Amino acid sequence: MSEKEILFEARGIYKSFGPTRANQDVNITLRAGEIHALAGENGSGKSTLISILCGMQKPDAGEMFVKGQPYAPKSPLDAYANNIGFVVQELGIINDLPVAYNIYLGNLDRYKQGPVLNTTSIFRDAKAELEKHGFDVPVREMAGNLPVEKRKLTEITKAMTVDPDILILDETTQALSYDTRQKLYQIINEEKEKGTAILFVTHDVEEMCELADVVTVLRDGRLAADLSGDDVNVDNVRQKMVGRKVEGNYYRDNMEASALPEVAIEVRDLSHGKAFRGVTFDVHYGEIVGICGLSDAGIHELGKTICGILKASTGTVYLPRTNAFIKNPKAAVNNGMAYVPKDRDSEALMMKTTIHYNELVPSLTELSNAAGMIMPKDASNLSDTAAIDFNVRCLGTNQAIGALSGGNKQKVSISRWLVKQNLDILVMDCPTRGVDVGVKAYIYSLIKQLKEKGVALILVADEMGEAIGMADRIVVLKDGKLNGILNRHPGLDEHEVIEVMI
Amino acid sequence: MNAKALVNTDTWYGRLVNQLIFPIIIAIIVVIMNLITGGRMLSGNGLYQIFVSSILNAIIGMAISYTWSTGPDFAVAAAYILAANVGIIATVKLGLGYFGLFGGSILTCIVLQLISTWLRIKLKLPSWVLGMAICLIYEAFGVMYSLWCTKQTVGGALIQLGPTDCKGIVRFPADFLLWLGVIVVLMLIQNKTTFGLNYRAVSSNMEVAEHMGINSRKTIYIGVTIGAALMGIAGAFNAASANLVNTTSNLGSFGQIARGLAAWLLSSGMRRMDPVLSIALSSFAISALFVFLTYLGVPQGTWMSFFLGMFIVVFLCLATRSNKKEE
């Protein structure tokens, strides 16, 4: 074990929510100049532990120390006061305030001149802080008017303003595109050089093993392993996370492209405003087409426009089998096409209702009888079948969807389309975003099965590894334009994709 | 220079343009109304009439922006009427003049709103549900109090201010200074104080605000106190202007703050403008509309409400076009 200075220590942390034991006797030690990853499946207690460290929740038992001094934060302000900077999992941003105020909110007293704030200094400092990290975010713009990635960059900058001795990043990279992720890695490495202790959570095990010096693995709220040195490798971390051996590669086994001859979708000269322009490609049945690009390349907008969610400014999306042009989501669904959004909480699921209703909604037409009525038994059968077949871990389909972990929510988001009889085309936007390694493997196995069945799949991917591992062809966008289409072949790697991307 | 660069908040002229867009639009509308009414609206008298009738609704709108920012609380309407009546009694019965009218009204409104807010936080009930219930209770208190006070007078006369009581505040320039003072103080609070930014954060997303270390409960109580104080000022101003504020029941009090509420709603379409200024401007626009309709001979009551409703819908549709997701 390293002899570096211990900056933070937590001993015997317990935390329960009703009958759920989120943390049980968890110990963790963070050292200066060390990148420490916290690993575990969804619901393993990682975010609970981090919320305790950041002062958002109090532990039921246990003690914490910062630089040897007892640390019992009553609020995140205490964390800031101890030079702990953090970025939480969900967006921690106030949409109705400008970016600059968001960066210093909770810590504004330093700008006080008598009873009022020197707002000019706030804007100036925020601009300088963002520029220091190479982030291009307008400081006077309302945060809510910005895309998710820029809001996340605002949060990262906020964490850096406390000049952290300890920097905590909870699933920060999943909201970032490839190029912005590189900037974050640079910040992490610079902070490491400066002697900051970095604690980060990511579901991307490859990314974790690439960056981390030490990995603490939680399973069912308990400490499952503390790994360092050569023990920090993908197979080992996965095995400790799920408690059994996980086979090395959950992507496709071979690097040969394959597809049925029949074309499923013809995308012609498709544009949506300034997001992307003049994109043309086909997707065949039994084929997986990945869509990749840097931030602002327009990949997510392309996925939405293909499904008719965003209106095309020019061009067409045509389905030869049904002789249909897709101009709105209804036309897409009626012609056997489905869309799984990236942001499952705000775009995919109805968060205020149950699993049952979420599973049911896409199949209402099929469930209706001649009189237009839906029999409760048929509805229950469908939602129960979906939950069982797709291994949704729940207390029953009448459970509130909001109570599920991210991975199980994603299973609902996908499975409700797969129980439909006429699914021919599935468009998925970052389907493994924020899910653990077990669910990730499960989703990839589903994608492989769908390909085998002859379903045409479009996979919009922020993670290049996902596109390379799964797609038969990769459509690469740059600045909203089609920059190239790469075919799957044994030598295909990230460098080849980056070359086309940049 | 393209339109996007013109409203870019990173430049001083962009920020200025953002503040001027809506005043210019409203000014153009008023000029058109002036042409239609044969120049009556933009005469000195016409403009003053519009301005005076906008003061009360502007203050009510600003009060609502605080008391409703964490959820609709209908109790504030009944509190406004009850508080104004307490202010009138303090002036008439105790001879306390302005101090009685404004002090009584502000203090009563603050106490009533804090009770309502405390119950809401303590019972964890939806604000609109608890607000309606408390509104009914406060209205009943208002009616009972008013009846009791009436019984104390010779011949059962209504309690109201005398014809010369506290009239100075509703005359120029005192009314203008009151309006200006409220705007300046609120702009300072909202834009230049830690509390102001904390309150905006709590109103926008309480959970995130708490994660940023803001004491949401304390912030809400301070915000409600400011909102209630403004409502108390509005009640006292209304009483000084009309001599009395009628008590109502069955949620009828809501009607008395409806135009202020409309001003607040209208201001939500002016997102690029300062929130305080946008409420003042909205209130001015609503008053201009009513004066315009009066000149056109539109009957008071239903048709006025119809045109106000239409104006809000059309304005919000146009003003929020750029904020809506492209479909």
C-alpha cells in the first residue's frame, strides 16, 4: 500500500433508508496524488457513500477524518470549507441562474461588499476559471439554456473553485463527449500532479482501470475489495463488482460486418437546423449502424430526427418495407420503429407512475380490443411478462418507476419496445449510459439477439468502444456533416475512428 | 452582426438589448393603441392614468413572485384583504395615520403568510391545496372581523378611511417614489445580495440549492416575509386609494389580486429581462390595455377579462417561441 499522505479517511460508515442498507461498515482512505475509483453495480451504495462524504447526508454510524481531523459535515458547505470539491451524479445546477452565479452559489460571501455582492467580480472570476480549464461556456447565460454537456462543465468548474485537496467526481464522464472527456482527464491528471486526492465513480470499467491507481469495490453496500497495482484490471474489477467471473468481452465476438440484403431505412440528405446537414446513409435489416462524433457534431439530433422526434429541415427518412416516410414519432411507431432516448428520466420514462404503465404505453393499440377497450388482465400480463423476461429487478410492476436503479429503469425503457410484436427498427441513444457492468452486458446481449432476429439497429454512441464493439458500420459526423462511414473489420480501433472524427 | 450576436449576454450592448427588447415592443403596441384612440393614450394625462393604475398591480405581482415562487399559495390573496382592513382600523380607530395603515397592513400580512408557510412546510402538503384551505379560513376571519368592526360603529357604518386620510401617498410624486423605491430595493435584493441569488436558486430547484449548501427553509421564510411585506404595502396603497378594501368569501379574494398575478405571468415570457423590471413593465402593459379598452368603450368586467386573457396567451406564445424546443 502507498505511503502517500492520507487526506481523507472514512471508517465504519453505515447508512440505511428504511429496510434498505445502503452502506454497511464501509471504510475508504484517500491519499494525496492518488486517483481512487469507487466501483460497484447500480444500487451497491456508491452514490450514498459519496453523498455522505460531501455532506449531503449524515451517516447512521461511522467516523470521517480530513487530514487527520474529525470531519462530520452538516451540509455541503462544510465539504467546501474542507477543500472538498465535488460533482454529483445528477445535474446539480440551477437552471434559472446564470452560469457564473451557479459556479459560486453557496460560496458567495467572498464577493460581499457591505450588504451587496460585487457581481462584476463574480462574472469576471467565473470567466477566468472556465477559461483556465479550456471550457467554452458563456458565463452570463442562464444555465438552463445550455446543453447538458456545458452544464456539466459548469459543475466541474464549480468543484475546482474550492481549490480542492479532495476532488470527487460521481459519474461525470457519462454526460461528456469524447473530446470534452479528454479535457477532464487532463484536469484529473494535473490535479494528481498537484497532490490532490481524486475519488471518482464511473460505470466504464475500462476508463476506470485506465485512470485509477486504487479501486474500492462496493457490493450490496459492503466493501467487496480494495484493489491497487496490478490488481487494477478490467476482469478483476468486474469480477469483484458482480461477485462472479465475468467473461472478458461483452461486445460482439467477431469483427466481421454482417447484414441482410434488404434495406430497412433510407436516410437521404437529412438536416435539422444547424445541428447537422445533408446526411445520407442506409441501414439494412440485421445490421447495427453506430453514429459517432465529437460534442456538437449533431449525433443525438440525428438519432431523434430519424425517428421523427425532431423535424427535418431538409431530406427524408424512408422505410421501403412499409413504403413510409417518417415525419413524426407516430409514423415511426406505426411502421415498426422505436426510439430509446439517452436521458431516460426526462425523455424516456414517466417518472410519476409505475413500472406497469411505463411498460404498457407503447403497446396500447395492440392491447385494445374491437371496442377500443383494454382488459386489465391483458395489460397486467404484458407488463409482468416484460418485467420478468427482461429481468427488471423490482417488487412488482406496481412499484413506482422512480424507485428503480438506473440500470433497471433502462431495462424498462428498452423492454417496453421489445415486447411489441412488429418491431423492425430500433434507434438507441447511448443505451448503456449510467448502467453498471452487469446491465451493460445484458443490454449488449439483447442488441446481439435483435441483430440475429433481423432487426435494424441504430446505435448513437458517445463511447467509441461501444460503437467499435457493436456496430457493423460507423457513421461519423463532424461539425454536423457526414465525415465518413467506417466498415467493421478486424483492425478497426479508436485511432481509425478518431482520424475520421477529427 | 446577426441577431444572436446582438443579444449575446457576454457583451454590454447585448445585455442592454436584452433589457430593451420588451419595453420597445410594449411601446410600439402603446403607440398603435394611441393612434387608434386618436392620441388620447399618450397625452400627459393618459400616460399618468396608465402609470397610476399599474402601481398596485406591479407591487402585487412582485409580491407574488416571492410568495408563489415555491408553489402557488392562494392564502396570500385573503391575507392581503385582511391585512389592509387591519391597516384601515389602525388608522381610523387608533389614529395612527400612515404608520397604522402601512405598519398594520405589512405586519398582519407577514404574520398570516408566515403561518401559512410554516403549516405548508410542517405538514408537507402541496402548496395549492393548503393555500386554498388557508385562503378560505383567512377570508372567513376577514368577513367576521369586518362585521365585528362595523357593529362597533354608530349605525353600523362600514369601517373605511376618511376622505382625507393618507391620501398623500396616492398623489404624484409620492406614488411614483413608492413604485421606484420598491423596484430599486427589489432589484438590489434579487441581483446584488446573497439572499436574492439563494432565493432564485431555491425557487428554481430546491434540492439542488440545498446540495449547494443553501439553507432552503431559512431562505423560504425570508422570501415569504419580503413577499408578504410587499403585499401589505399593496393592501395599504389600495386602501389609501379606494378608502376601503372589501372582504370576500368563497375564494373571492383571488379576484382582487388577479391583475397582479397576470402581470407576474406575463413577465415570465420576458426571460431575458430583469425579473423585477419585467413585472413592472407587464403591469404597465396590462394597465395600458385596460385604458385602451375603456377608451374604445368596451364594458368593464367580462369583456375586459376576456381581452386580458387573450393578451396574455398571445404575448406568452410569441415571447417564449425561442425557448420552446424545436419540433
